[in-house]
Amino acid sequence: MELIVKSRTGKVSDRHQVYIKEKLGKLERYLDKISKVTVEVAEEQRRTDNNTHRAQVTLVGEHGILLRAEQRAADLTTAIDVVHDSLQRQIERYKDKHWRRGKLRRQGNEIVEALPEAAAPTEEARNPRIVRTKEFQVKPMFSDEAVEQMELLGHDFFVFRDAGSNEINVLYRREDGNYGLIVPSEAQK
């Protein structure tokens, strides 16, 4: 497992780096073949609170699984603990949906369809499903036009075709009030 620790607001102390490596290394117990874990830490100043530490962890596993968790806390170790717990829950949910429930299982290089296990009604109700599909025309526009359109609609995200690259992009509102832009790229193997 390759572990990369980045800091936006200075250097991460050796003590914190050791703690991060030990804590996030435990995730290999829950998911085999984690190829890369990227940890971004930052210290933020807020008006209401004192300084808070933000930890964002992105985990890349086999079969293209990508998990991400972010947490803010008064100290960095607490933020890492909560992120670890969140990633552990995401791994369990992933394994439950894709491997244990009998959808598709792998044996060697072949995919074998397994018989579905009888699920209790409470378990079925607990798992969310797609209940509505919406179609709309995607117009070519630039990102500043997409921001205006999103604000006019009052949505938290907006899907549009970029006029320059002709690719589908997603614009979203971040927690800090700024905007984020999701741009597609080719998957790396």
C-alpha cells in the first residue's frame, strides 16, 4: 500500500505521519489490495471555532474502487480516527453490496453468478435504490454560464457539456460556498 501524506498549510510532523500510517494501515484488514492512500491535511481558521484540522483521505483499491472521506476536528488525530471509521464503514458497505449479497463473485479470472441469498425485508428497505430517472438536454456552455444557470435553478449541482472540450462536466457547490468542477479523464490501469 502506497501512502502519500500532503499538507496544504505546512509540514506534517513525524509523530502525526507515524500515527496516520499506523491508523490507515489497519484498513488493509478490511479490504485486500489497497494500492494507494492519499491523505491531505490542512489547518483551517474559522470565525466560530478555534483552529480546526481537516483530513481528507482518498483510497484506491482493486477493481477500480475509489473511497473518500473527509473530517474536521480540533486536533489531527481525532480527524484521522473519524476518517478511518468512515472508510471502514464504506468498505463494509461496498463488500456487502458487491461480494456478499450474491451478485457477482470472482473465481480466479472468471466471474461466476452466485445464487441470491434470501434477504430480510428490513435489509431490503435499508438499501437505497433508484426511484426516479430524469432526462434533460445537455447544452454546450462554458463553466461561468453553468454557474449562472445553477444559481438560477437553485440547485447544488449542474450537469453541462463544456463548450471548449465537448465533454460532460458536473459543477457543484462546496461547503465553503465556492464551486467545484468534475471533469472526466481516462481511467488509469
